[in-house]
Amino acid sequence: MKSSQLNNESQPTASASSPRDNPCLERDSTIAALEAIADDGISYLLPYAQFMYAEKIPNPVLEKEPDAPPEKVLIHFACADVVILGSGLKRLTQEIQKYELKFVKSANWRFAATLKTHIAAVTVTLTKEKV
């Protein structure tokens, strides 16, 4: 076996199911804010110092629309609420619990089958007026 073949075989290949290659979210243990990129294209930096709580629930729309994303995560900050729809969102809540979720954004449904965590929609609602 040639040495070039050996090097190629020993290096792990990245896949869409790898946490490093997920276009929906990223983890970083050195950050102080979550960047929520809403579906309308607006990016919000929400400081973890204002994090209040998060809840993961089944998506209630599933009863009427069977093709809807199966899970819903609500992230509440002092100044904003973030609503995330998708599948495999347990990882998302684990990263929030450690204050290590760097950003969230939605990705096209064509990625859903290859991603362990897929975010279908992100909505941000400001809860207090600007000071």
C-alpha cells in the first residue's frame, strides 16, 4: 500500500451528519451570545447573560399538518423570544444548557435526512422596546 493511500484512509471524512458540518448550528465554548439568524435574514445577537429559560415541546401544528417539523424549541431571553422548528433538537437544548450554542439558522428541508439536528425555521420576536 502506498503512503498516500494510507494517509487518505486514516483521515476521517466529513459528512453532513457530522456536528462540525451542520449548516443549522455551531458550538463554541468561548462565546457570550447566541446569534439567531431569523428566516427573514435579520441576525440577532442575544447575550447569554439575559437567558431566562428554554423549552422543547412537540410541534402542535403536527396534528393538522403531518409534514410539519416534529419539534419546537422556545428560547426565552429578557429582550427576545426565539422559536425554532425542526427535528433532533435535543442537541440544541444541550448546547444552550452549557451556553455553547454559537448560532442557529434554518436550512432547506433537503438537508433534513442527512442531519441529526435539522432546523426548519427560526423566528425572533423582541419582547421589549429599544431603550
